[in-house]
Amino acid sequence: MQDDLISGLLAAVPLPALLVDQSERIIAANPESHTLLGQQIIGRHFATILRQPTVLDVIEAALRDKSPHQARMLSNDGVQDTTYDVTCRYVHGIGAVRGGATLVTFQDVTHLEQAVQMRRDFVANVSHELRTPLTALMGFIETLRGPARNDPEARDRFLGIMEDEAGRMNRLVGDLLSLNRVESEERVRPKAQVNLNEILQATLTSLRPLADSAQVQLSLAAPEAPVLVTGDVDQLRQVFTNLIENAIKYGGSGGRVDAVLSASDRDPAVRGPAARIQVIDKGPGIDPVHLPRLTERFYRADNHRSRQLGGTGLGLAIVKHIINRHRGRLRVESEQAQGSVFTVILPQ
């Protein structure tokens, strides 16, 4: 009777849970713990199932002093690492000799660990990105106050470099603020109807001077009828500006960048009516090894060249969050020496 009651209570626990009695054997386990630890665990000594010393120590301590204990357990399913909070609580009056048993539960906290690591990486990356221009500025200021105090030619050259470094920091801070704003709005879907033809035309017009200086020809292929989607005009223009500007800077060696707008009654990517915007260049392309990570913060396929061209490493991360807010998709196709195609799919 008691065994049935224990099994029923454990089955109601939403986390993997098991009971270890004073004989140090597992006397009960719920389906979630079987999935985590295996099907043949009842009746076995807990040390043969849970082999991590920190976990063994807290279970032994809970059995010994009958007080709560907690530890971390690391697991790997062959694909990724998983972190569990293991909590032990002593339960009186159950077990083989009714001397009590320890309830052991496992809570998956991998997402919390990943969030903490992402914050650490983010702070480290921002610090690194700001340290380089700040160090350069401090060095040039010191030089201008000393050896180059009375050298007009050196002063002008150094001031030009300092202006570039200050601009780099300003772009980084601007992109960080933009990323924060986009992330805060990501779950709020836009409500206005916008005309993609007009947004793309305005974007190309604003980028034409950059294209002319890079000797790149810009073109837009779009239906005559307006293509309307539910969206945020400013954010969508930011997406297209980023993608077309990147195509000019990094794929401009091909001599042209094409923007292609189309609409369909059913797009498999969003399972409904959608608009597709493709930004196509004929440049050197991107090594396939970089494609899965292009939208990560501060990730650069060509770190040196990106810095030279004033990139902050945040542009595609901002693009990804804006597209997510619009419930859209971003696709990247590229072959080395064949160019790249960035496709934005937006539901209508």
C-alpha cells in the first residue's frame, strides 16, 4: 500500500525524482528519472547510477544528517552538455525499514547557465571592442602632448586616426543601444502595414553614394504592385540597410548588388502568404564554416577586414532580432568565389 502511494506521489512530481533509503538503494523513481538515468535503476545502489562525486556526497550527507543538501550534476547526451541542480530532502517514515529515505530531484538549469555564460561573453566582447580604440586614443593623446606637440603634420595625421577610433566607438555604442532596443521589443509584434517597395527604394537611394564610391552598381527588381507586410518601417529599413551595405562592402568586388523583392500566396518557410527580399552579390563569398554563426554577437567571418571597414560585429545580430520580431526568417546561401545571397522572408 505504501509502495503504491510513494510511486503515485513521485509520478506527480514534474521533475526527475527518485528515493534512496537507508540501505543506500533506489527504492522508487518516476518516469522522468528513468528517462534521465535509465530503466533498470530500482533496487540498485545509487553510487552505481550517479557516479559524480559531488552528487554522491550530498546524497550520503542527506541520509546521514537528515538535512537538505544541493549540488550540480553535469550530463551529456552526445550532442550537448546539460546542467542539473540536484536537491536532496530527507523524508521520514518510509523505506525498507521505515527509517526514512532521501528524495533526490533533478532540475535542468542549462538555460540559466547558458544565459550567465552569454552575459560573461557579452561583457568580455564589449570590453575588448572598446579597449582597442581607447588604448589608441590614449596613446595618440600622450604623443600629441609630448613628441608631436610642435609637429603640425604628425598632429593632423594623429587627429585623423583619433577621429576614426572615436567614430568606431560611437558606432559600437550606437549598435549596442540599437540591439538592446530591438531585444526589448522582440516579443511585441508590429501592427502597421508597410510598403516594401518604398522601403527598399529609399534604402537603395541612401546607399547609392557608398556604392558609387565602391564602384558597385545597385539594382532593384520588384513587382509593380505594392508588396505590403505588417511591420515596423524604421526597423525594416535598418535590416535592408545593413544587408545591402554589407553586400557593397564585402561583396562589392563583383561590381553589382541586386535587391529582389517577390511575393507568394504560400511560402513554406512561414506556411502562409509571405514576401521575400533577396540581397545578392557576386563577391568572394563566405566560407561555409562561418555561415551558422554569422548572426552571433561580435562574430566576424573576416575579423581584420571587418574592423578596417568599420564593422562592429553586431549588425547581423540586430537583423536577426528584428526579423524575429516580425515572425520572419533569415536565410544565407554562399559559395566561395560565387557570391552570397541573404534572403529575408516576412509573413504578410
